[in-house]
Amino acid sequence: QDFVSAVSHELKTPLTSIRMYGELLRQGWASEDKKQTYYAYIHDESERLSRLIDNVLQLARVTRNELRLDPRGVTAGTLMADVRPKIASTVEQAGFTLVTDCAPEAAGAVIEVDPDAFSQILINLVDNAVKFSARSPRKAVEVGCRSGPHDRVLFSVRDYGPGVPKDQMRQIFRLFYRADSGLTRETPGTGIGLALVRQLVEAMGGSVEVANREPGAEFSVAFPRARRTDAD
């Protein structure tokens, strides 16, 4: 019941905005300079709806054991370049600065992933970073990739918020889990984003971890380098 209530609220909020701005445009009440602003609002809220619906549909596939992925060899640099425009609007709309960096030694590394699932992983992590660092003095989200131990490539999403309580670092990846804190109670959410991140990462042979920084939290997703590329 809590999940249905949360999803309903998350759907209703952007729909209300889309309806309001659409009505203003339909009635001709928007000046020419306001029209572009309203179009941007409608676009951004539509993107927000799409992300939520994608998560719910993916969750349904997972719970029915119908998750279908299409992993293929892709370089880390290509994955980072493809996902950047997908996360940029979310970050910038929230008034944050997006910083992306892919270390040269990692950019050319090939990993076996489903590109769409990889994008969903990064989008969820960035959404989470923006949501829980909304009150932080430094409004920035850093997304990077670098070489890791055991011949792996690490993708990271770091914010400058309050971090994650140590006793909840494992629990936050549980389905429907919502940490019991004042910040969480004031922050909307469904409790499925991080759970889907873990399930998608593990389905592609990777692992996900979270660590506190000074300040903020950093989520790291690790995938093994592919032994051969599609061109081999």
C-alpha cells in the first residue's frame, strides 16, 4: 500500500504540472517569452514521468523473472558519452552542476553490458544524488569512470550531501526500503531506484557499493573488462 501510494504521488506531481502548463499554452495565456519556459517544464516533467515508468516496468519484469538484457561489448568512454545528455537535464533543472570525467586509461576499456540498462543505472544513481543533496551548500554531482582492481572498470556517482548512515549502507539496496530519517521523510520516492540499480548491475556481472566521502556519498559500480570485443 505504501508503494502504491508513493508511485501515485510521484506520477501525480509531474502530471499536474504538465496539465497546468499545457492549459496555459492552450488558452493562449502565455506570452512569447514564457512559452519556451513552459515548453521546457513540460519536457522536463515528461522525462521525469518516463524515468519513473521505466523503473516500475523494469521492477515488474524482475519480479516476474522476465528481465531480458542484451549485453554487448562497449567502451567505457562511449557509455559515458551516451549517458551524459540523459542525466544533464535532471541535474541542471535541479540547479546543480554536472561534472563528468572518464580517465584515459579507462575510456577505451571494453565491458559487456546492455547500454539501455547501464543508462538506467546511472540515471537512478544521479536522481538519488540530486534528491538527497538538495540542501547541501555545494550543489554538484560528479560522474566518473576509472580503472579498478581485479581488471575492472569503476563508474562512480558522487554528491555533496549528508552521506548514508553506516548502519543503512546495505539496506538502502533493498526493494521498497526507505531509511528512517528526517531527510528521507521529507524527500519523495518509491524505494525502488537503488534496488533496481543493484539488480541490473548484478544481472550484468557487476557489483555496486556505497561509501561516504567528506562530505557526501559516492556510489561505485564495477564491471569486469571484456576478454574480447565484438570486432575480434
